[in-house]
Amino acid sequence: MSSRKPASRSWSLAASLTTWYTSASFLLILITTGILYWGLSRGLNRSEDLFLADKVHVLRAILRDQPGDQDALREEVELESEARRYAQFYERILDETGSPVMTTSGMDALLPASLFPRPYPADAEPGRGLKLRNTGKRSFWAIAARAHVGQSGGKTWTLQIAVDRNNDQLLLANYREWLWGVLAIAMIICPLAGFRIARRGTRPMREIAATARRTGSETLNARIEPQGYPVELAALAETFNAMLDRLEDSFRRLSQFSADIAHELRTPMNNMRGEAEVALSRARSVEEYREALTSCLEESVRLSDLIENLLFLARAESPGMQLKREPVQVVRDLGAICEYYEAAAAECKVTLSTRSGEEVVYPFDRSLLQRALGNLVVNALDHTPPGGAVWLSAVADRGRVRIEVSDTGCGIPAEDLPRVFDRFYRADRARSSQFGGVGLGLAIVKGIVTLHGGWTEVESQVGKGTRIVLSFPVGSHAK
């Protein structure tokens, strides 16, 4: 006895969707907040760069145009910085030897000259600044640039400018706190929102599953109402309803089929039992026993034919049934079938003939084709009154081979046409029973045609006749 491990249960769809929704939304929020923080930091840096570049241009202009105006330099280097309370900045001017010419008060203690980066050339535009930290871990944004002294530009001094970034750091720190708060809230809200969305999205699937659980042999009429469903799930619900329609129809047909089998088997069995009971009720003559045995033999033959037909239908519906295909000259075989049933047609006083032109060759299983055509001919003869006609034809037309069996018989009512190929279905039960039919002939025909990859069509008018068409596609033969 083989031991088989039970299949491990995977996550529910709602849990999977909740996880994906939560991960996707949290990742989106994380990326968005990260981009906003990067943008704010980059914007502050850009603002500091513009401020420092502006200060470089001002000092260059004073040194170039007013190199001896110490008051203008002092106002720019010392006084303006002291007047600022929040965005403080520091400036230092170094001569050619590196000695300080003028320095903002307190700058030497905060930012020694050695901390500054390499200066930009005097003729170059100042570029991006550099982040500096002094020994007290205080943050500054600094730049260094050279400047010509006087109109002649004979001397070149060095400018060192830095702006205190304390306020910027506080702004970024507060912004980070807000971002962490947003992310913490998102960690709570995203799973809840994702779960609600997932539950709402999977509600139609739960309803479909509930309907499937309720569905049984007694509740095949259960259906799903897809109104309000998403398009994809509405299509699933409609497909499920269509499947239930087919199951209900198949179950109804199976129930009817079982009842018909029981009825058809009971009739010959009852006849045989009745004949035997009558024969054994008292002593009889040899002739009477012979008649009883003959009657029992006829019923047993009828019963054997019925069982053989049922077995054939069962084999025909099996996907593993193999066909013995061979090229068949259809028109010639139609002529042979007419010759075989010529005596039966003469007895019924019905004209049996073929109406075909050029020969049609198709790979059929010859014995099955003859059986199908024989059933159609017998059925047509049984339902055509004396003086009528039955004819057979075959033609290759528009990528298919069509074989037709037509008659001028009593016809089939329109309401019976969709079911004439069903097992045990007889449009005229009294007339069919009179000729010994049990309603399997056309079902066998349909089974044979389906095995060959074809399909059947029927046209009929009451009182005028019936035409049955067997169509087979060219180039896509059933295997």
C-alpha cells in the first residue's frame, strides 16, 4: 500500500492578493517618500549653491572694481553676516600668500582655511559647493574661488565662503520624522485596505464556489447571477452556468436513457417470460412448443440487437476507438447500398435510387459508413408511404464531403428535429414500434459521423419528406 503525503495547502487567494496589494502599495509609498526627500535635499543644496555663487560674484565685483574700498568689503564680509539671525554665512579673503585679508567674525574658530576645497579659477563660474563638517560636527556648505584684484588683474586672491546648514539639517530631520510616521501609518493601513480590496474582489469567486458546493444531482438547476461582477469573473460565472446547463441536460438525458433502456429491455424479457409461462402451463403439442420457442428466439434476437447497438454507441463515445480508414469511392458505395436494399424497397413499393454526378473519394471506415447509410435507408423506407421515393447522393462542395439521404415520407415535426439523433427518441412512437424500432438508428448514425470528424444536419417538413445530410471536412480527418 503506497503512502501518499497529503498535498500542502497553499495560501488563499485573498491572502495572496492582500500580500501583493500591501507590498505594492507600501513599496510605492516608500519610493514616493524617498523621491520627495531626495528632491527636497537636492533643492536645498541647489539653493545653497546659488547663494554661494551670488556671494562669489559680489566679492569678485568689489575686488575688481573697488579694490581699495575697505568699507564695501567689510560691509559684505563682516557686517552683513552678523545681521543675519538664522541663515548665517561666513566669508574669508586670502591674499596671494594665503594670509587672511578680511574674515567674518568667528569663522577662524569654526572653519579653518585648510578645510575648504580647491578654489575655482578666477575666470570660471563657481560650481557646486561641498559639504563640510568642523571638529564640532557642525555642518556647512562651502565653496572656494579665486578673484582678480583690480581692473588689470595682476593680483589674484582667494575667496572662501560657507553657509551654515543647521536650519537645513533641522528641516530635513523634521521631514524624515514625518516620512517615518507616514510609513508607519502605511504599514497599518495598507494591509487593512489590501484585505478589504481582496475580500471584495474575491467575493464573486466565493459565491461561485458556494454554488459549486451546493450543486448535486438534485440541485442542478442552481445558477450564478453575474450581475455586478467584474468582466473576467462575469465570464467565469457565465461559463459555469453554461456548464451547469450542459450537466443538467446530460443528467436529464441520462435519466431518460436509463428509463428507456429499462423499458426496451423489459418488453422482450416480458414477452419471452410470457411465452415460456404459457408453454409450460399445460402439456402442448410439438407444433405449439415450436411456436413458443420461435417467439422466444425472435425476442432474444431483438434483445441481442439492442444490446449490440448499445455497446456500439458506448464504444463510439470512447476516445480510444480506432477507425480503419481507407479511400472509399462514395458514389459507387451508394449504388451498392441501393442494390442491397432494392428488395426491401420493392416490398414497401418505394423507389430507391442514387442522384450523384462525379465520383467522390474520402478516407472512411467502410463498414461503419455502410452501417450508417444502411440505418438511414431503413429509416427512410419505414417512414415513406407506398409510391414514394428515397434517393442518395454525394458531392464534394466548399471544403467538405456531403452525403445526403432524402425521402418523400411523412416528415418530422419541427419541435422534434433537435432531438431526432438522441438515443431512444422516436418522433412517432406508435409507427416506430410497429416496425420494431427502438430509437437507436439515428443515434448510431450520429456516433459514426462524429467518429469521422463530421457533423449531421436534418431538414424536414411534415407530409413532404425529410433530408438528412452527413458532412465531413476535407483535409482534417478524425483519427
